[in-house]
Amino acid sequence: MTHANVTEREGPPRARYEPDDRWVPVDRRWFGLDRTTILPAAIVLAVAIVMSIVIPQINDAVSYDDPVVAGDVMELQYGITFVPAPGWGITDGVREADTPVTGSFPPRAALVNGGAMFTVYTAPFAGDAQALLEQIKKTSDALATEKSLRVSDDSSAITTESGIRGVLTSYSNSSTDGVIAAFVVDGKGIEVVSTGPSDVAPAITDDIARMIVSIGHRTGEGK
């Protein structure tokens, strides 16, 4: 008796498994994460920590190179003076007690305290204080770098402790507040621009007010 050869019918070939683009081989994983992405992520995290925590702490810990002490008086060209607030840092300018290297006092003095800045600049000016104020609004470096700053249309009269009369106005945006003051004495203009964060401490505001009203002029020192 002859047995027929029986051939088992084969089914269709199985489709080959193809992982999607997000699949990571086991040998490239570390705690379930792709090892190739861990280093870049760690670097980004480290930079974020430095920018948000370390640098501010360093800034708070480092003192100014030239801090103001009680009794200091700043002097500018044309005999213009003002009393800087103790604890602020001098970033530009000369104390009246120091002899300038060039033989004459500079036209500019600048101080900082945290995020607040206070700058005084003097130069010849033929108009009055109101005209100088309008010019400052258009040309001040502090205003030019902050395009969103809105300068108040109103100005107030101000008189320093030494009797110099001028005008004052304010400016601000969503995060910054500032004040501009202008004085003219003996054909010399005095420009004051101060700026700082909108949440600046009241003590800083008081310092700025005192520095403005302390502005004086040494008569006869127009050299």
C-alpha cells in the first residue's frame, strides 16, 4: 500500500517588527532614559541653576569696588556737587576730596545699588530747566535702551537745598520706574536720571530723593 506524500501548507510569512523612532535599545537606556540625552539635559539644568540661583547669590555677596561712605561728596565739571547715599557703589565719577588725574573733574557721575541706578551729567546749556528736561527725554541713554518706557507728560518744580531750581518728572513701564530731574545754573545744565525695578525698596527711593536735593554749585568754579 502506497502512502501519499502529505505536504504541510505553510502560512503567509510573518511581518518583521519595526520599532518607531522613539524606541531606545536596552543597551542605551539608563533608569529608563536615553543615555545620549542625559548629558545635554544635565548641562541645561546646570546652566539654569547657575543663572537663577548661584549668580544672584554671588551678586548679593560681593561688595562694590568703590562703596560710598558717610561724608563723601561727588564733584563734577563746572563745580557741580552732590552728596551720594552711603552704601551705594560708585561706578563713575570722582569725590571732591580726590584730585582728578586730568586736572579737572569729569562731567558725569554714576552710582548703583542693586538694580537701582543714579546718574548725574553736566554740560553747557543755553535754555531753561524745562527745555533741558524735554531734551533729556529725547536723548537720555537710559530711556533709549528701554523703548517701552513711558515718560510722564507732567513735571513738578523742585528746589535743591542750596537753592538751585529745576523740574522733575517720572517714567515707567511694567517692570521699571524712574525719575528725571533737570537744573540750569550759570549756563550749565545738570541732568539727573535714576531708574530701578518697580518693586524697589522705599529706602532706595528715599536715597534718590536726598541725592537730588543735595545737588549744589560752587560759585566761580566754571573751569
